[in-house]
Amino acid sequence: MKLLVTGGAGFIGSAVIRRAIRAGHSVVNLDKLTYAGSLTNVAEVADSPAYAFEKADICDRAAVDAILDRHKPDAIMHLAAESHVDRSIDGPAAFMETNIIGTYTMLEAARAYWTAQGKPQGFRFHHISTDEVFGSLPADPGVKFTEDTPYDPRSPYSASKASSDHLVRAWAETYGLPVVLTNCSNNYGPYHFPEKLIPVVILKALAGAPIPIYGKGDNIRDWLFVEDHADALLLVVQKGALGRSYNIGGENEATNLELVQKICAILDEKRPGNAPYSGQITFVADRPGHDQRYAIDPTRIREELGWRPSVTLDEGLEKTIDWYLAHEDWWRALQDRDGVGQRLGTG
């Protein structure tokens, strides 16, 4: 199968590409290489004859058309997006442009390409989204997001992703474009860009700096190891039912404080300092509109496609920390990029 992956130099997109090449697929990586993208993320497959890279903006219709015509993929996996909530609070315009206009552009280019190819039955437009479109859950562990949960986005980021989800469904209904959608919980793992919570904690701890936790640290997230997510995405693009959406969760809920304490304990074992790293934990002013809890019910993808996460949170954190300790050259090269290491999204 030949896949066009948008945002393939980013965190999740690069994991998809690495897994896809290992599985014997051909991949075209379309990426603009913004601050969060790095071709180092796909260096292990860069020399594969099954891999091609195209630097382009998903909002550039002519460029996207030319890439589709040149490579003729069997499916499009649309991951390119602005994704950092804090950045969306400070600068929402980029999120509206990339996540909404970019998705619209990709849909129109995909529709034209699919039509020109004679509307092949096997073609898929797979839109990858987030659980944040569903809003915030109560603390009750019996309540989780399902595919039928009403949309209730609370941040500029989640509102832009909700908009893109609606566009994809509209193109399926109006034009018959063959689509599948997925909404995932919080990802973590190797190559996670160092502005997100888990890498921030690891790198602040190693630097002997204060480890910031928003508010009381009682916000709850469902953590999904990125390689488990990549496996699920490749399964959905091949076997997901047309027009169907699938929620992909890690079944690993933890409060932010619990998560940070776990990371500190693992670092105490693997890279012991003069004192326990938990002593660096510092509570800071909360993010505006901070959703209290996310949790996904992955029953549909488990029952229909046979997928479930294989990595527990403790296992995944250990794998992630091992990777960061072994790849200092990777994360140090990114620390000078715009906004990295700064507190963003204070409203």
C-alpha cells in the first residue's frame, strides 16, 4: 500500500512512517517542516526506496495536487496539524489556518485526485484527530468518551480540530469521499517534541530546574504510547469501515501530579542526582480553560478491528525516559526553537 502521510516529520506522523515502512508499505511524507517538525525523526527510513519526502504546505493546493499526481497514493493519512494547546491560546490564527483551511485544502485535493483516478474503491482519506474535541469529563471513572459523545471543544486548538472533523464528515456525506476518522488520547514516547508535558518534565529534571505543574496537578489524562497509536492508525486506514470513526485510547489514566511523580521515580533509578527529582516539582498558575479530565472508551476499535494498547503507562514511561537519556543530541538540537522551554498560554 502506498500512503501519503501529512505531517510525517512530526511526533505521531514520524512514528506512523517508521512503522509503515517496517510493515512493507511505501510512504510519501508531506511536511512543511515547521518548528515542531524534524527530518531526524524519520532518519532511520530516509534511505529506504519505499520512502519519499515532499516539503510542502497543506494549505498550498497546487503543491498538494502536484504531489498527489506525482506519487499516486492509495490512501492519505492526514496528521499535519498545529497541536499545542498553550500555543493556541497565545496565537490561535495559525491553528485556524493549518487545522481548518489546511484540512479543507487536503479534502478538496483528495476529492479531485480520487475523481481523476476513477474513484478507486480502495482509496481512503484517514483524518487523525484528538479526544479534546469532546471537551472535559467529570471525575467519575465510569464516564468516558465514546464515538457518540457530543463535541464540546474548550480551547482554540480543540475547536480547530473539531472544525476539521466536521469538514471531513461533510465531504463524505456531500461528495461521497471515502473517509475514516480517529480521535486519540494524549500520546507520548520517543521523538516527543520537548514542549509537551512528559518531555518537559524529563528535561527540567535533568537540568536541575523547577518542574512546572499547572494548578493542583489534579487534571487527568489517558496516556497512549505513540507506537501503539501508530499501529492502530495503520490498522484503521486498511480495515476501518468507511465513514466510521474510531476512538483510540491508552487505557492509562493518571493525574498530572501522579504522572510527574512516576517520571521522577524512574529518573531517580536511571540517572540519580544529589536528591530525589520530585523535590523540583513546582506548582504554577493553571492554564486558562484547562480541561479537567480526558478518558477514551476504545470498545469500538477493540471489537471491530481487534486492537488494544500493548504498553502500560509504567512500561511506556520507562521506554520514553530510556530513549531521552540515549538521545541527548536529538533534544538539545530542538531546545533553541521558538517557544521551547518558555511558559506559553497564560492568556
